Amino acid sequence: MKRIAIVTPYGAEERLDNYAEFVLAQELIERGYDVRMFTYTSRALEYKDEVYKGVPVTRCRERHAFSPRLFSNLLWFRPDIVLALHPRSMLNFSAYWGARAVGARFIVEIVGILHDPFLVKDTDNPYGSEYEKPLLVTTLSQFLKQTVRGKLRNAWKNYVWHMPTAAADTVISINDEEKRYVQRFYGRDSVRIYWCAPRADTTSTIKQGVVPEKFIFFIGQMKRRKGWDTALEAVAELVRQGEEARMVIVGPQHTQESERYAKELGIADRLTFFSAISNQEKNWLYAHAECVLVPSRYEGFGLPIFEAFVAGAPVCASDLSIFTEFLREGENALLFKKGDGADAARALRTLRADPALRERLITEGIKTAEHFSRERMVGDYIQLFDSKI
């Protein structure tokens, strides 16, 4: 069986258990592959090397994209394949040179390509803000030219972000939209492998009385691309129309901006914020939500949609092109215009008014999640690993 190194900025910890790289590592190990996961650490983190839920994890520091520990561990491990996820990871530069040193096949997986400030003017709302002719520094000669022009720091970040993808043996895109962007920005084909839905959790609990009996659920970073403002506007619109509406929001932290906007909309008392909850509590919220609202302005995949599906919750989501690759209006979700709180409220009202529709969305959502199984995802990776592409 092949030795596979998975390099990712997102490490092994409970809140990331549903991320594709960790699921892939677990499943490959169960199939007999020798897998090591390499991820970040720093002086500020208490994380140490460990075997996390069956996956050996090595924590690596980097400085200016150099990680001697990652490079030396790849020399020692001598993998057949180095899979580097997330193109803006500063670990990918050392991963590339480590792979070349041991003769490993180097594969880069593209996730959220438009989060890149070298490609778009607004990474928080990237559609329509793409640079017409973005300059990606992918070769040493391009880097040296930029350096001569006095742009060393900017050129270095550009180079270490984009060279590994441009020079990779294979590029993976996790949806068809990103496949088109890889062709546009890098001028090369990529292999499309969708991520998988998580497994259902039937043991979820949360303290009683902490959340409203009936609530809309939003989960995500408090960034504009996640559409938290649209979510608040949808609640405000429902209240304006005389409907009862309460929302539970889970994010790393709610910001002063979100609190201020909630007060401005007159709905501060209708919101319940959580910044740190367990996977079990998160899954309980999914399972008991009136609806899961996913108002993103941009996404790489949209994991909350699939977490909602496996929990048996109906989904109302923005009409992003990535979402419409697997969401069908009125069948497994209700869609609304991106950035339009009033239209999101319209979708929520439609759901409330039609119990049969609600049941259909739940049933078809579960079927959609089953189609995006981990067996399918892992099988596609194994097929790629065994191919010559």
C-alpha cells in the first residue's frame, strides 16, 4: 500500500472532524494505507504531535514559508504521494520541495480559490471583483523580476502561494466552478473530486433551556462572505411582517459589528450566540432547527448544507453556482438571491406555510447526502492515486 502525506493548514481537532482531509486520512488508514497528516503549529498553540482518532499528526512551524520540520519529516517518511490542501497554505512550499526531494507525486487540492487577494479585489464578496489579468507569480524568474521592482514581500507571498499549484503533478478541484477557475487562472486542467457529507450523529445533546424552542440556525464565521448580515436581515423582515422569528448563531465569535447591526435592525433580543460548542451540541442544533439558513456570498463547498441534510433539517440557501451543482429548488432546498435578506425571508415563509414541502426537503436532502458519501469521495481519491494523471 502507498505511503501518503497529507499537508493541510487545518489540523486534527474535534471541530474539524468533518473536513475532507481528516475523513480521507481516517478512511485510507482503515484500508491499509500508511498515512501521515502534517499541519501547523506555533508557539502560541498547545497542540503537540499525536495520534488523533487513529491518524498520526505531525505539527510543523513555518517561517516565511520555510518549514524545516515538514521537509525533514517528508525525507524520513518517503511518501509515494504528497497531497497538499488549500492553495494559500504556507506549508505547501516546503511540501513541494520535500516531495521533489523524495520523488513523490505532488498533488494540490484547490479549495476556495476566490479567497485569494491576488485574484480578486474583495475576498469577502469575490464574485464580480476578479482582476481581469491577475499576476500569479509561479516561476523563479517572475519572482526575481518582482523583487527587482522593489516588491519583495508581496512577490514572495505570491510565489509561495501559487508556485506549488502551478508546478504540481496533478491539481484537484472540489467542484465544477473551481475547475473552471483553475483553467482560467492557471491555464491547466484539474480533476474534480467532490468532498463528502459527514456521517449522521444520533447521540447529540445540549443543555435544555439554553436555546429557543423554535429557531432558525446559522453557523459560520462572522465574515461577510458567510452572509451573516443577510441572515439578520431575514429575521428582521420576518418580524416586520408580524411573524415570530428567533435565530441561533454559531461562529468563532460574534463581532461588535454583528451586535451593532442586530440592534439597528431591532432584533438583538431574538438572537442567541454561541462561540464554542462541541460537535454533539452542534449536531443537536442542526437536528432541532426549524430551518438551516446558509446565506453565503461565496463558498468552496458548503459543509453546513450537508451537516443539515444528515441531521434531517430543511435548508434554505443562497443561489450560488457551487450550491446549484447539488441543490435543486423545491426538491432538496429552497434557494434565494445572494445577499437579499427579504428574499431569504420569503423562502423561510414558504417553508413554514407548506409542511409537505418541508418533509420533501428533508427526505431529498438525506438522499443527496447519501450520494455524496465518504465511500464515493475516498474511492475517487484512490483511483487518482493509482492513475498516471
